[in-house]
Amino acid sequence: MIRADFALRHAGQLATMMPRPDDPLGRIKDGALAAHGGRVVWIGDDRDLESQVTLDGDLLDAAGACVIPGLVDAHTHPVFAGSRADEFAERVSGVTYHAQQSGERGIARTVRATREADVSALTELAAARANRFLANGTTTIEAKTGYGLDLDHEAKSLEVIRQLAEQTRLRVIPTFLGAHTVPPGVDRRAYVRSVIDEMLPAFRPWAVFCDAWCEASAFTAAEVRAVLGRAKELGYAIRVHAAQLAPGEGPDIAAELGASSADHLEFATPSQIAALAKAGTVAVLCPGANFTTHGPRPPIEAMREAKLAIAIASDLNPGTSNSESLPLAMSLACVQWGMTPAEVLTGATVHAAHSLKLDGLVGCLRRGSYADCVVVDAESPEAIPYYVGVNRVLQTVAGGALWEPS
Amino acid sequence: MIRADFALRHAGQLATMMPRPDDPLGRIKDGALAAHGGRVVWIGDDRDLESQVTLDGDLLDAAGACVIPGLVDAHTHPVFAGSRADEFAERVSGVTYHAQQSGERGIARTVRATREADVSALTELAAARANRFLANGTTTIEAKTGYGLDLDHEAKSLEVIRQLAEQTRLRVIPTFLGAHTVPPGVDRRAYVRSVIDEMLPAFRPWAVFCDAWCEASAFTAAEVRAVLGRAKELGYAIRVHAAQLAPGEGPDIAAELGASSADHLEFATPSQIAALAKAGTVAVLCPGANFTTHGPRPPIEAMREAKLAIAIASDLNPGTSNSESLPLAMSLACVQWGMTPAEVLTGATVHAAHSLKLDGLVGCLRRGSYADCVVVDAESPEAIPYYVGVNRVLQTVAGGALWEPS
């Protein structure tokens, strides 16, 4: 008998996301799972649960609803203060996102508001976002800094991420994004030097990943190569904001450095996509930001052809995607881009986990994985994106225990 | 002193939706309201509440969050069984909605599933939908039949709507939509005759509105004129599914009959729009269905120019818009169509109420209106569509009492 301290039973369809030849979602009909110490210790047919598992703890009855792994969001900016709702409204009337990236609006505006907020205020805001992530089925996020943009305020943002991980049930993987944009009033060469010489070494213990935005409104290819090259030397794993608003070298840099992810990629070329696939980089696509900025459709067919792994992320941020909902991002990717439900489910679990170096631990359900899963009011996992913009999550289980909104 | 049995205070911005020259939302900063017997009896500045109102009942503290009237959804199809998630997935891969309207798919499929379900099963499904409406801020819906399509099953659907109104806190306004599509295996002339001669007279006590779909895949202009003309004689108020998939006479018929609403209108012409405005008909636009079917943008500019009142509806239905969220519909109308936040807020309150002949009672907050309101975690009412696809509703108040999910 296997000892367990949590079990879930009667999952109408339990998507393990461990692909089989006949089913990319590796589903078990009328499935069950058991956990101990936060990890899955048994998974199988409901009818075998009682004979194989000794439970001393909570039993959750899914009553025929679907169960999927807790969703994994590979691109979020959860540490910020202030609102840019008016910029959303301006874009509705035709102002472009690019035109908002200067002076009083855009990222610089969020940087000002974030610098003015202290750790406790920022953590409270981020914790409210964590509640919305968990309520909408996400149990793991990548969390970027990038609204501090100097040594002290980027350190503060990393501290907020640390407290967020400590205080909430969300798994939080920290990314240092000092190279998000050049902060207002600062010489860009001096800023890049500060990122490379001061911030990168100082933050190494606090961040798993280093990210940089390669774009005309952000950093040049040379600057991004310098920042991420140094980051790699220091032992950071690499992510790149690449080719979101215009063609550029971001995807090339990601491939050169063997980045874990290249993100956005609306303007990636077929040869860049081939290079990313060869490098084992994951394409992290952000349908929410693409939607509100009226971006072009990313080259999905070229990605499929190159067998590039595609993750789907919320890109939670105050400028272009103020949404913690991966199911909404999945719906957008299906409707706007023609991705299939199976592709977006894999994208918000397995491929997202791979881009975070958490393969087999999150984004799937098997012996040894974290017991993070979501009970969803849907007739099949593939039906989740069909319920557009309405939260169908009934229960979120994080680390082998039921989560309740706080 | 005014006696009240419910009060709400500290609304950071309380949108009355009673327009003033300086503010189309008629907002009160740090506002409060009091209700008695389900109606608003006092509304004003928070600082005046205690001196003007004697409260014997619950006091809800909005703690600075926004308060808006309960949203009004002027176009929903909440009485159905079965799923069409696979049709959503097929459209992702390029199949058109029109091509799905025959044989084994489309509306006919939902008709089969709905006929097989009894009143109790259908009411349970509809009540789950009511919970999602209320959770997402909607307190009043128009509810159509249209998946029964014979005397007995349309009567059953109207009974479900009656029970839904009785069993839930949602205000439910019934619409008979026998002329939704010609049911499979039935002669269309015989069906139209049955609608006109049997169903319309039988259902008059049970439905406020009669609706018909004027479209190649549904009913001809002559058939719609016959059905809705007879409905009007019998005292029904009129709604028309008009010019959704192709140009047609639906908008003309709506204007001729002085319909309360003409719905969808993607292909309405400028002269039709002028006629609708002159007739006092409300344009009920359905961004969710437009989104998932890749419909063209409705002629918003022509509608603005004609001063045609525009309502925004969820169009909850299993084929094209399986969503009870008006905030999502509002986000879609902003992003996809360039409507402004103020336009979509007015569309989901005042104009929707007008199309349901409930002006001044729902969709606004003033002395005498129903005490239906929503506390929203947003910095302003205009920020609501900025939070795409995430439910920011903190509390729903229906009929002067807090609603809790059942």
C-alpha cells in the first residue's frame, strides 16, 4: 500500500499531460491521484485508488469534472504599482503601444509608481495577483522584475518576488529583467554598465533567469548581447523579449545563447525559428499583449514546421495584458491564431514547464511531480478554451493541498 | 430620516449611470446608497449617509472599490443542454460557423440535446449559468428559448426560464425565439405555421418578447415578417436577430415593427442604421459571437453618427459564445471594435435596460431603481474592460441584498 496525505478521485478526465501515442494529453478516464508531502505518489484509475493507497488526509471528490495539472505561466510581470487603464482606453481610439513608450506614459510611468511603493505595498499588490492566478488555475509563474530599473529598486522587486513565494501558495520562479527599458533621465550607456557590472553580480543569488528586451524602444542587439552574455557567464539561465513590435536580432541572440525561452516572436523569421528549435529554446507566446496592441499573428505554421516548442503565457503586466488568466490566453491563441486546444493546453503546461527548467515537476501529473492540479468545470480538457473569459476552475490544488482564496 | 434595510458605503467611485453634462457615468466620488424592500431609497455622498439614513440591516463597506449598477445582458440563450466544444475547435482550424449549421452540428445539435433533457435538468444547467452571470456582475438577463422548436419543447424552455427567475437572484426577462432555426426533419412552411398559429398564442402569458432570426440559414424576410407581425398583434414586444452573417432585411423589419432591439448587425447598412435610430430600436451587439466566428466589425461609426443606442451583450450560447461574462464582452468590444470604455459601460447598463423596457429600474442607480449593484476591484469604472478576461467583481448585490454563490 502507498501512504498518502491527500487524494483526489472521480476526475471525469484526468489529463496527465504525459503524452501517449493515442492521446497527447495522456488522459485517464475516471482517474484519481494521491499525494504525500506535496508530491504525487500514485496516479491511475479511480477503481484502483482504495486498494492501492492508504489515505490519512483530505479526499477531494472531483465528481466527474476534468482535472489538469496546475497551469504554468512562463512570462509574467507581477511586481508593479499604479494603473495604465487610460493607456488601454487610448489604444482603443487608435494610439499605438509604441507611441506610448515615451515620457509620461508606457513602462516609464509604471517604473515611477513602482519606485514610490515600498516592499510591503508591492507585496500586497503582488499577493492579490497571486490570488487571481490561483483562482484561474495557475499554480506556477515565472516572475520578472523590470519596473525598478536601478540597483536599489530592482533589489526591492526581487525581495517582493521572494516574499510572494514565501507568503502565497504559488510557485514563483524569479527573473531579473533590468534590461526592460532605459529608465527616464539616465544615460543609456551608463545604465547598461550598471546592469552588467552592478546588478547582474549582486542579484545572482536571487534570480534563476535573466531576461532582456531587444527592441528599438528598449535595447539594441549589441546591448542585449552584452547583458545576456555576462548573465550567462555568471550562471543565469536566459530569456529574451524578442521581435515583438518589429523584426530584430532578439531571436538570433536567444538561439546563440541557448536561451530557455524567446518570448513574443511576432516578427520572428523562418530562419530564426529554425535556429531557436535547434537550440532547444521554447517560444513563449503572449496572446493577451498581442490582442490589446493589435499585433500581427506570430508565425505559428513556421513554428509547427520547425517543431519549435510553443508555450502560452499571460504576460501579466499593466501596459498590455492586465490579466492573470491563462485560460483566457488559451482562448485568444485558439481564436486569434488558430492554435488547437491540445496545442494551447500543452503550451500552458509541459512547454511552459520546460522553459522554466521544471520538466516533470510541474505542468504534468505523474509519480514524483508536484501535486499541483486544477478541477475544471468542463466536459474535456480541450473544452477549456471554449469557455471564453469565464473562470471554470472549481478547485485549485497546490502542493498536495486545497487552496482557498485569502 | 430615510429608513433602509441595506446600505453600501465608501464606493471610491459610484457610477450612477445617470449622465451629467460633465460625466456620462454620473459618478459620485466616495459615494453611498441605501435600499429598502429591494429598491434604492437614497444615494449620495458617503459623508451624508449617517445623517440622512436610518439603517436596520446589512451595511456593506466597499472600502474604496468602484460600484456600478448590476450589469444588464440584453441577449442570452441560457436554456440548453449539451456541448459544442468540438465545433469551437473546428472553427479554430478554419471551418466556418455557417458550414456547421446543418445536420449533425450547429443549432440542430443543441436542439436534440435540449429536447432530451427534462425541466429539472435544464433548470439545473441554467441555474449554474445564473451563478456565473451573478459572479461576473450581471444581475438582469434577457433569456431566449429557441432550442426546443416545437410546441412542447418551447413550452418546456419557457418553464425553465420561469423556474430560473423563481429559484435564482437573477432578474430574467423571457423571450420566445421559436423562429431560431427550422428544426431538423420538419417542413419549413408547416413549422412557421405552427409558430404563428400554435406557439405565439399559447406562449403570450409567458414571454415578454418575441424574437426571430432573419438569415439564410434561419428564416426568410417574409417568414420573419409573418412571425413578428403576428407577435406584435398579440402584444409581444419585438427583438430581431438581424444581419449577423450576411446583409439582409432583418434590420428593416426591426425598424418597421418598432422593435425593442435589433441584434448582431454586423452587415447592417447605413440606411438601415438610420431607420433603426429613427424607430428608437436599440442595437444589441454581441462581441463574443463576433470574436469566435471571426465576423466583420459592425458599422460602429455609422451607429454613432446616427445616434443609435448600442447595447453590449454576452450572447451566451453553446455555439458561438459560451460565456456569461459581460466584462469580457466589454473588453472585446473595446479592443476588437474600438468602442470606448464609457460606450461599453453604457451599453451593458442603460442601453441594455432600454432594450428590455426597464429604463430607470435596472442599469442605473437612483431613487426608485432596483438596488442591484456590483462592487468591482478597479480604479475607475472605465478600467473594467482593461482587466481582460479576469473577474474583478468583489461583491454582487441583487435586490438590496448581498448575493452569495450557491
